[in-house]
Amino acid sequence: YHRAFDRALIYLDESLRMQINPAKERELISANLAGGIAEFMAVLNSRVHLPTDRTQWPTPAIIQAANIFRGIP
């Protein structure tokens, strides 16, 4: 999932859950590269594991800015 995150296929939403980038999903489907996407997506929408220290958690503003920078709606 790290590689998928790095390539903007998945992203973190403001509630700290992994989501699929619909634009990237469409790209994979149109290129006939979506084999296994259902299994891949099965674990999405789950909350990521975070450090115990809440001061190390990303803030909603940082998540939103990162998603905008990466072109994620």
C-alpha cells in the first residue's frame, strides 16, 4: 500500500481512513490494469495505524493540503 500511496492511487482522508483515488482507478480500468482491484480495495476505508503519541498524528489541514498537492479531490 505504500507504493499505491506514493503513486496517489490511494490517499488518506481527513478521518484518517484510506480511500481510493477515483481518477487513478479509472486510469487502471481503461488501461486494462485493474485485475485484483476488488481485493486491493477490500481493506480500504479502514483507519490507518497511528503512533500512540497524538502529537505525531497528521492534522486534517495537513492531510487536506497534501491531497490537494497530489491532485486528489
